[in-house]
Amino acid sequence: MAGILANLRLTVISGFVLTLLIYLIVQIMAGVGIMPSAGWWAFFFRWLHVLSGVMWIGLLWYFNFVQAPSMPSIPDEQKPAISKVIAPAALWWFRWGAMSTLVTGLILAWLNGYLMGALSIGFLDSGASTPIGLGMWMGIIMWFNVWFIIWPNQRKALGIVASEADEKAEAAKTAGQFSRINTLLSIPMLFCMVAHQNGGFY
């Protein structure tokens, strides 16, 4: 057990194996067999969507609640450990968590039959998909910010691509502002997502 926990890859693989075992045990105990039903795939993609979202929003909140506020109190000689090692690794998981959240969310909406209603914010289904639609559009805006504003600017700010000092400072400011926009949007976005699963706003 100690060997598994000492290695992150083995820990994550073990988490997926344990999940599979739980699935098999519950299915067998319920007497329904181990083959997934058609509805099971919607559940599976919801699980992947939530898993991806925890990675994405967890890192967004880490950047905004932990890393950014702590940077001024870190001695200058220690800051390269953050900017050269920790931040690039965290940003990799951050942007791919965003991509996975978006893709699994769109697949989930399609499997459940509300993709077009949600993208129209309820106009195509008499308002039934308004909560999830609002949440989806906030998520899409946040995904766009990650891939096309925050990451390109962070590459400059962290020195991953060559930039002049004032360009780095401006890039860091822009990335920080859009990261804060995403933090702001994450709160109503999650509210809308939960509202859709629990009967809407009513």
C-alpha cells in the first residue's frame, strides 16, 4: 500500500480500479449484470464531467485563493520555484481540465437530449434548459478565457516564450484579471449546474 501511495500515477490508477470494483459489486448485488445500460453512459459522462470540473475549478481556486495572494510574501530568491516549476505544471492540468470539462459536458448534454435547448438558453424548449444553458455558456466563456487569454499571457509572464520585461508585466496583469473573471463566473456557473440537477430555480 505504501508503494502505491508513494507514486501519484499508481495512486490515480488505483482510484480508477477501486471505482470499477465498486461498480461491479453494486451491479452484481443488484442482480442487473455488469453490462452498462444505455442510460448508464449519461451517468458515466456526468462522472467524468464532475471529475474534470473538480480538477479545473480546484486549480482555478488554488491560483486565486492560494498562489496569487501568497506571492508578495515569498522572498524573491524563492519565487522561481513557483514560476518555473509549480505554475507551469499546474497550468498544464488547469487548461486540460478545462478542455475535458467542456468536452464531457457537451457529450453529457447531447446524451441527455438537452444540448440544443441549453445552448439556446431555454429558447428551444420553453425554458426547461435555462439553468443548465446559463451554466454551460459561463463554462464556455471560462474555457475560452483559459485557452485563448490566460494561457497565452501566462506563457509570456512565466518566461515560457521570450518577452520584454514590460510585456511580461502586462501579460501577468491580463492573465490575473481573466483568472479573476473566471473565479467570479465559477460561482454562478456552479449554482446553475446544481439548479438544473435539482429542479431549476423554482
